Amino acid sequence: MTVTLADVAARARVSPATVSRVLNGNYPVAASTRERVLRAVDELDYVLNGPASSLAAATSDLVGILVNDIADPFFGIMAGAAQSAIGEGASGRAGGEKLAVVCNTGGSPERELTYLTLLQRQRAAAVILTGGSLEDPDHLAATAAKLARLADAGTRIVLCGRPPVAGDAGLAALAFDNRAGARRLTEHLLSLGHRRIGYVAGPANRTTTRHRLEGHRDAMAAAGLSGGQEELTVHGPYDRRAGYDSTLELLRRDGSLTAIVAANDTVALGACAALRDRGLSIPGDVSVAGFDDLPFSVDAVPALTTVRLPLHEAGARAGRLAMGTEEPPAGGIATVPGELMVRDSTAPPATGARERAGRGRTA
């Protein structure tokens, strides 16, 4: 049900004219009155009309692409591919051109909700949300409510690399199979003979982190190695520094590790640096594996064993779904598999590797 300016006025116990003055900022209003009006706006989730030019149509020419960190190639590749697909087939003026705007949340759940509200105010034609979501019930409920309002207003919603949640009915979702990819990666290490495998996980409250960690632990449990997994897991951000620090912590906990699995390729680079700084060779002493197959992975020294996610293809498909030029997947959800890429950073444990790995133990 659409909330009107009159609804806000009734909640704030003021006239509609006073609400308009507060929201337009073109007339002095007492601070206490202004606060009551703004509180009513928040409580009712009242959305201002966007530019006058967008009022004649159900939606505008704007498409929002939400990313966690545009500097991270994982998000940059998907956003760039989506933006290119959004522009395909348009012929300039009056040719169906859309303005794709990348919204960088910085991982802030509050910022994500703010961007969704702003896009709703602008009557966005489509919204693409990339990457995993925060596993917080209140945030998930608030996000689902925002997306439902956008969809009711005619905005196409596409989730790219993000699993659907309750209340996302009617949305198009391209979900990466992180769990299966992580399982295959750990099974590869187990097949080489590794048994003491450390895991550098991402933030504990993200869906991507949970799914990749579950896949790793499923493989370990199937091999009869489920014991001690908490001790051999360290959580941190998806960045190089976290990979470095977490690897040092894993070596402190267990200097006999012969392999380390990283939450993504950027984290894996930090893990490799930490091992080298401790005088350990890769993969001679410790094998290292990443996830995503970012562009630098094949050029790392040694080249990273990883799981390739089709980031560009998924982003382009998300752009076409946002434009309505591709039919949504059956049931609204498509699972996108990853591909194991075996390279030089993993090898069978060398004879005496556990003894040499002891050099990595820190006080």
C-alpha cells in the first residue's frame, strides 16, 4: 500500500503543508516539528517523488547496480559486464538508452538500504544487487521489504551472485554455487594427500562466507577429518591483509599445516606473502588455493589453484535480465556453477613437509 504525504502528516500531527515544507526545505519550521515529521517519514518509509520528468512514466531511465567494493575485481567485473549489457541495442536519444549507476555500499548494510530507498525515489527501471548478503534477520527483512516496494512500482530486481531470501518472490536470481565449488577445491587437496588443511574464511556474517566454508567442511567430513575444524579456521575481511594475518595465526595454531584454502584469490595472495615471510615455499612446504579466479590469479607466482566463477558472463546476463531482453530463469533462480582450475600453487605434500612447516610456528 502506497504511503501518502497525508499519512505522514497524520502520523506527525501536522498539516500536509508543513510536511511539504520540511521535505522541500524551502520554509523555516520549528526544530521539534521538523523532527516529528522526519521521524514519521522513517516510520512509514515514505518515499518522495523523484524528478518531475520521471513522474509521467512508471519508471525512469535509471538502473542501479549495488556493489560491496567497486575496487574489488569480483564486483568490478560483474558491474562492468552488467553496464555493457544494459547499453546493448540502444541507439542514443529516444532509443531506449539507460543510465547505469554503480552504488558502492562499502559493505555497510545501512548504506545498502539507503541506496535502495534513493533508487525507489528515482523510480529506477531496474536494480541489480551483486555479491553475498548480510546474514542478519532484521537486515534481510528490511531488504526484502524494500525490494518488494520497488518491484510493486515496476522496477525489475536482479540478484547476481546473491542467493534469494524469503520475501524475494518474483525476483530474478543468479546464485553462484559456492558450496559445491569449495567442496571440489578441498577434495582436490585431499586427493593430493593433504590432511592438515587450514582455512582462511571471510566475514562470519556473509552468505558467501558460510557457503564456501560449508563446502570445505563437507569435504573434510567426508574424508573423516571433521575434528578440529574450528581451530583450523580463521575469519577476516576479503582482503590481502586478512589473508596475511590469518595465515600467521593458523601457523601459530598448527605449524604442521601442509595446505591453506583462502576465502578468495585476494586473500590467497596475502596467505602466500605470509608463508614466504616465514621462509616457507609454495607449494613445496605449504600448498595454497583461492576462489573466484580473478584476472591476476594465473599471473601470481606460483599461479593460483582456484575455482573459476563466470563473473563476466553472470554480470552480462544480469544486465540483460534488468533490461528485460532475456527471459528470467525457470522458477526465478538459476544456480551458476564454478570450475576447478588446478595450477602450480598446489602439489602433494613433500617428504618432511610437516617438519619444515614447523619453521612457520610463531611464539
